[in-house]
Amino acid sequence: MSLLLLPFLFAAAPENSPTFYKDVLPILQTHCQTCHRNGEIAPMPLVTYEDVKPWANTMKAAAQSKQMPPWFADPRYGKFSNDPSLSASEIATIAHWADAQAPEGNRKDAPPPPHWAEGWIIPQPDQVFTMPVPVQLSAHGDVEYTYEIVPTHFKEGRWVQMSEIRPTSREHVHHAVVYIRPPDSTWLRDAPVSKPFTAADMTDPKSHAEALATTSDMLLVYAPGSEPDRWPDGMAKYIPAGSDLIFQMHYTTNGTIANDQTSIGVIYAKQPPAQRVLTLQLDNHSFIIPPEADDYEVYRRGTLPNDATLLSFFPHMHLRGKRFEYDIVHSDGTFEPLLKVNYDFHWQLSYRLAEPLPLKAGTVIQAVGTYDNSENNMHNPDPRKAVMWGGQTYEEMMVGFFDVAVPASTDKEDFFKRKTRP
């Protein structure tokens, strides 16, 4: 082969085409690497040029279709601070880079790498609470909700500004909730401490019922795709002195035997905040979704008993979930949409308002879940069956979690004592 032909065997990148280090890597650091790095939930890292180049055309297609980064909110309703969506120019940059055969460029153009705490999305936690005993999971069958009680041994109350739940077997965790049980709470006082248990282990009818429902405040809710809590300065969640953390774990089996030992990492506020964050919820347990129904709506309304500042939303449904929305219902019967989501059970996101919304006592908030129980839903376990509320994934849930900020001296029980006439 003549050496004179070699220049024609390699397609040179156009002179002004984007390069990895200068143009693409900053986009990945900002929008993708939270999940796309070693040890995180995404299937492959997108950190180095060697990581990314084989995926150039896939990235182009995902960016242009807006499948990645995942974000399911209707852009017509609300602005959200955690919206990771790419801008039109960022999408064009990735597309032009892929079309130019993914040129590497000059390493000196690379931005500084972000600092990640190993094993965490939040910075290195101040303290980590771990379920003391791993939960053994079988390969098949249903798993009852599993609980572990973890004492904090706090001598004084602590304000939590950031928190993150980390299962060790994420592929088996449908969801996890870490509740705060203050020392004066009677909830699950007959349950064992520092060992796994389920409602079936509770022989007393009262204790059995308490394992299935509670009004205790939540420190954090986790589901695949959900984010850690990061509250701004002046806002935090509160764990009273002497409290326990109660882990509620919903596991699913997938054909493999596993163990899970979930932890929650917390970062404490530097100083006591002016406002306390509470997690509230609108849920409906009384519904029957008919067989083959492809657009079945389930509603729930609630009235704020006192003034509060609305911060964020976290909708939760199961495999038949199709859409979810939150609205303010005005006295004249009109609706003010706050969030509309095309729901994805496999990637459940929280939605944090870019501007917190002050709400007066008496404000009516509505949540609406829409379900597809038809054969057109590829995730539907059985379109021939009517579906009701239940804990397993082949059953359904309708829960609209939302976070509010209230004065720091107000706990959840106080908040529901109406002090202000609407």
C-alpha cells in the first residue's frame, strides 16, 4: 500500500467541530455524571474519553429524543431547580460531535473534574446510619415490607440539611422510607430493635396495624431514580433528641438471591434554621382500576391546616402508572396546575420548585394519578384483572408526596392543628 494514500483512509474532523474535552465533557459533568460514574445507578460510566466515545451515536439519539437526561415534567407547568434537561445548544453540540466521529481534542481543554464523595451523591456525610442486620432476599416470591429500627442515641436534636439513602442491593429495592420516631412516640414500641421484622412478626393486632400505617414524619423517601434531599440554607429536617430511625424497605425478587443492608447518610446544618421541612402526602387507598382501562384517573384532595411554603413533589405509583399531576383547587372551582408528569415507574424523580411557593391555610391541593391497565402498557402484569391498592408491584399505589417548609418550632403533629382560620 502506498503511503501517499494514507491521508484518505482517515476522516478528519471538521476544523470547527466540537471536541470531547472542550465541549462535550462539561455537559456530561453538569448533566450526566451524577448517575453515569462507577458505582452509581446508570449502566455505564461517562467520565473519560475512552468511556464515552463508543456511546457517541447513542448519546446523540438520546439527547435529541430527550430520553436522557431523564425528566418527565410537562414544561408548560412550573419551573424546577433540579431539571437536568439539556438546552438546545447542548443537544446540538453532542449531535455535531457524534457526526464528526467523536473527536477527542486537547486534554488541556478539559474542565477540572468534579469532586465526588466515594459512594455518595451528596458530599461526604457527617454521619451514616445503617441497618444493623442484612436482609436476606430469596430469588422468587413476594417479600413483605421489612423494617429495622436504628437508635440515633442523640443527646440533643439535630437539623439535617442533606440526606441520601443507599441500598446495597438497589436492583431489589422497590422503595425505602426512613421515618423519624421521636422518643414520645408509641409507634411500634413492641417491635424488636436492630433486627429485621415484618407485620407478620407482630402478634399483637395493634402492633400489626402500626406496621402498615403511620403518621410519623419522614426523613427521606427513596425509589429508583429519586434524588437525595438538599435543602437550602435556612431550611432543614429535624430529628429530636432520643429519636430512632425506622427503615421501611419494600423489596422485590428478580430470580437471584441477595442480601441488602441499606444506609442513610446525613449532613447536618451548620446552624439552626428558621424553617423546618415536613414531608406530607396525598394518597388514595380506595380505588378499583377496571380491566383494560387505559386512562383511569384516581383523585385525592387535601386542605392545608396552616400556612406553609411548598418546596417539592415526589409522585409514586406502580407499573400501571401513566401520568401524575398536582393542582391547587381555587374556591371558584378552577385548577392551577403545579406539576404534570408522564410517569415512569422505573425512574421515579422528585421535582423541586425553582421558587418555593407560599401557601395560605385553607389552600386545597389535589393529586391525580392516571393509570393504564390495558394491553398497550408493556409493563402491565395482567390487563385482564381489576387492580386495587396494594404493596406489591403487581398491585397499585397512588401517593403524592410533597414537601413544605414551616416555622422551625412546628412539628408534624402541631402543623395539623389548625391555628389560622382560612
